[in-house]
Amino acid sequence: MHRAAPTVLDTSRGWTRRRMARYAATAVGASALASVLPVPAGAAPAVTNGQTTVVWNPICSYWQFPANTIIQLINENVVPEFQRQNPGIRLVSAGPMINTSDTTSAILAGSAPDVFPDNNIAPYVESKLALDLTPYMQQDNVNQNLFATSQMAKFAGNGAIYALPSYIGTTVMLVNKGLIGQLGLNLPQPDWTYLQWTDLFRSAAGVVKGQQRYGTSIFGGVMPYTMHGFGASIVSETDPTQPGFDNPAGVAATNWVITLLQDKVAITNGGGQFNTEKLFPQGLTVCPMCWIQMLPHWVPILEGMDWDFYQMPLWPKQPGTFANSDFWAISAATKVPEAAWALLKFITTGGQYSRLLMRAALFPPNLKSLWPEWVGAVQAVAPPLRGKNLEAFSQYVLTDHAYPGRDFAYFSSQAQGIFGTWIGKILSRQVDVAGGLQQAAQQIRAFEASAHGLEAAQSALQQRDSVLAQSLFPDPVLGLRP
């Protein structure tokens, strides 16, 4: 029996997250496939009743709906088509994604899902815990250009491709046009430079009835996309063992962010008293940066206000905005690589998975080709967003200026932590910008060199042990000397 597609969300009576959840539940229908209920990863046998079993996490990190509701939507509207195309493969859900530490441990233990999502590729690349997808992409003619170039660069290393994007989420400027008019200021223009935006931020900031009004909020603080726009980078574009920020461009990018924060012209997007979603409707932040993933939260806030989306400021060197690093990968320990690849290819290149989440929760796609469709789907689902400049989110993806940054070659999280520590010292005025960046770069270089030496030593030991084992056990069948 043909199953109807999920009904488009009706927001004419006002959009709330509760209504979204209720919609999702009714869109599923009464029945759900058996794989809705999670099973322990690795518990399913590789072959059952002539079918190859693939265990997977059906969703990545997700907060708009309860996880089981999203999994039901996927099982009702995506899984049947996959199984129609791949009748020899049985899918078993391992529930939503878990954290990186647990996933890497599960891979080492041989109990991880075959196909899994995450947003931190570095540990998997560093320890070769994700299957190299290159031969599978080549055999099926899957072109890297289907996806954002910057994301694909982040998911590659050592001549291999370890993951494909699950979605690409960008940031744009959210402008309170009504408040800017009340303040007698000029609305931004599409060709405004970051300096013109800065003038607007400063003119709009100040103390209002005892409360601080911020001109903007800066997504993430000193981030790769800001460095990218100024012509610098946190990780060198040519050598991942080296930093790329201890130069005039890196100093300028950092100084721009830090000065706005120190002068209380800007805040970083966050919770508590600096929750942008609370400050914006109160007129206490005027032009914050808005991440696409937060659209379902923003819709009820923006309804009835005079506002619009604008492109990010024009940076000195090149366009740039934030991009996330969420991906799908296959466990290096999988016993069913071909079947796992069939699933990974389906959910990343087929479009049906992305289209479902577009309509259900405004979720951004992973394929460049789906962005015009995303704009139309969002306008159909959320009336308050009709007539708004939603294309501002997509332009950076289509021109390859949505920038997630890159990872250091060794223990990237720890190296990034060194950078973050020194940014904190700069922000608290313990050290100046140039001096802080220089010391951060020195520490990272020393750390990466030490890690490289450790890896080389470990590799030498492994080679020695391999030679020794062959000399002791030369018989490949018996494993014993004759």
C-alpha cells in the first residue's frame, strides 16, 4: 500500500515547538517499522533470513523533536524506499547518535553501529576508526562536488575520505529593521563591508533603562569562518601540523571580534543572560548572527516583528560564514561494508532523507542541489518566514564560502583547546592580541611536533612487533613453527 508523505506543517494558528512535536507524531501515522525501537549496537547478526543486517543511528544530534518521533518519521517515510531499492538489506536502529568518546570506544570494541553520525571527525581520522569511502565513491561515481567543498576537505585525510556531510548549517545576520528605524539608523545594504556593519553595531549599542543593548552577537567568538574572511586560518591550509593565525590577518580577525566583545558592543551566542532569543524581541540585541539550525526556535519569536535576514558582512579578504561539521561515516570495524555503504550513499545522495527533515523541521540539506528546494519548503511550512531573505543562508554553500575550518594533524581537540585558552586570556586582557596569538601558535607547534614524534615511535614499535611475529610464526595457517 502506498504511504502518504508527511503533511506539511500548518503554522497559521501560531508556531510553537509543542505544535511541531504534535505534527510530527501525527505525520507518522499509527504504524511504525520494527526498527523504531533501538537495539544494542552490535547485537544484530550480520545475516538474518538471507538479508544482510546494517545497524545504524537514524538521526544525528537533534533537539526540535523527541528522538523517537524523528526516528518514526524516518522509518515511515525513508526506510521503506531504501528497502525497496535494497531488498537484501535489513536496517536495525541503534537510536540517535551518542557522543564521540562512546562511539570511538564502541568501534574499538567491535560493537559500534555500522553507519553512524557525529560532528567531530578528527578522532576518527587520527585513529583510522572510520572506513575509507574513496573506493566506494569511485565505484558508484559519487562526485565530491555534490557537497560543500569546505566540508569535504574537513572529512578527508591521509589520502582518504572518511565521511560525507549529513547537513550544512550556515549563519547570517538577523536584523531588527523596526528598531533600527526607531533609532534613526540606516538599514544595512547587501554590499556592506564589515566596517560599515561595525559602525551600525556601535551606533545601536548602549545602556537602555539600566540594561545593556548589544549591537550584535557573534556566533562562536573567534572562529574559523572569521579567520577565513580575513585571509587567515586557525589551522594552516597547507600544513595541518601548523597554526595559521599568528600573522597580520589573524591578528586583525581576532582583534575585530575581541574589541567588540570587550566594548560590550557584541556578545557571543549563548544561554543564560546572553540568550539571543530572549534579548532580540526585547530590543537588547539589534543585529545578531543567526544559525540556520535555530530557525524553528526563532519562528514564534519573530512573528509580528519587522525584521529580515541579511548576508554576512563582507570581510577584508573573501566571503565567509560558519558551517557545521556533522557527518555520516561507516565504522572501520563493520563486517558489512558494502551494505553499510549502500545505506550511507542512500541517505547522503538520494535526497529523500533530507527532504523529509526539510518539511518536518526546516532542517537544512547536505546536497548543494537541494538548497532552492529548501527555501521553498521552509516558506511553505513556516508562514512567518515567507517573503524573507532565506537565500542568504544558501549563497555561501553554493559559492563554497561556508567554512567549518580544518583539524590539526594530531590530537586536534587538544590543539584547538590551546587556541581557546589563549583567546580567553586575550578576552580577559591578560595579554594583548598579537602576543596571545604568538604564544598560542608556539605552544601548538610544540604540541604537534611532540605528537608527531610519539606517532613515529609507536609506528616503529608496531613494525618491529610485526617483523618479530612473522619470524616466530611464519606459517600463516598454523601460526606455529614447523
